Amino acid sequence: MNYTFTLRTIFPYFDTLALGIELTLTLSVLAIVISLVIGAVVAVMRRSRLRTLRFAGAAYVEVMRNTPLLVTLYIVYFATPALGIRISSFSAALLGLSLNAAGYMAEIIRAGLIAVPRGQFEAATSQGMTAWQMFRHIIFPQVFRTIYAPLGNQFIAVILASSLSSVVAVNDLASWMQTVGANSFRFFETFVVAAVVYAVLCQAINLARLQIGRMLFRQPELRA
């Protein structure tokens, strides 16, 4: 029997598609911001002169990068109630996704810190700058230029990874895909629609990255 591809059957479910997209974007943006903050702290810890901080930072990165996101989500979702902490499915997904992404953010930022000549740190210190002033005015502007392209790729990775949040009962785009497929029995069509939406979201992030890069760095073209 020949299979006929048609979107007509799933048209009635398109009104809930926007809600799934909105939740996916909200989860992804919040996870990006939180993981950036955590990643920056861990990256600085890994460059610290204190062995304890370096060890703690390295341990965090290794644990997060070697633990599947799915496992992290399950641990957060099921462990927190066992500890007497009640959080929503969205909060559990946000926490798990942020902690996982922070491991990769930390390594990206650390690479940028390594690229800054040691003399820059010494010069800032000799001028009497505090650690915050040094990183704010001297180090991070140089780091940002180095890590800009890798950060854009990591942002896209976070959006794609957010699809796993459906396993902890978050009604995001991936959850819409599974629900509509089960109700309509048109799994292939729903998979295609979800894939197209994810592709559009990721490509929008990439185009925005390129445009912002051109304005910030005044380069004719910024390549990944």
C-alpha cells in the first residue's frame, strides 16, 4: 500500500503548535543565560591559582560532559522530590539543561581565557585593578571576540537539546510532536513539521549571530 503524505489530518493541532514553540524558546533562552553564568564561573575557577577551585571546576566539567543529558534530567526530576524539594516539570528541565550546557559553556569560555596573553593579566594587576575590573574591562572583551562563534553553535545545541525536556512532562515542541502523532496516527507528518520548526529556529539563531557579529566586529563575514 502506498503511503500518502498529507498535513490535512494534523491541521486541527496547529493551534497548539505555537504554545509548544513558545515553551521551547522560553526554556532554551533561560537555559542559555543560566548556563552562561555558571559556565563563566566554572571557567574562572579552572584558571584559578587555587588547586581546590581548579579541581572543583574540572570535576564539574568532566561530570557534566560525560553524563548524558537524559540521565541528568531524570536525576533532577526524580531526585529532588526524594529530597523533599518540590519543583515543576519546567523547573526540573531548566535546571537539568542549564547544568548540562554549563559544562560545555565553561570549556568554551576557558578556551577564550587561555587565548588571552598572560601579560594582559599581569598588566591589569600592576595597574591596581580589582579582579572584577580586570575581567570586566580587559579580559572578557577579548575573550568574547574569541568565543563568539563557538557560543553561537552552543546556543543552537541548547535549543536542540531542549527537545529532551518532553521526557519529564514539559509540553514543548517535542511533546507536541509525540502527542499529535499518537492522536492522529500521522507520525511522519508530525515529525517533519517538528523538524522544520527546529531547523527554522536554529537557522534564525545562526543568522542573528552572523548579523550581530558583523555589527560588533565590523567584519564583512563572520564564519563559524
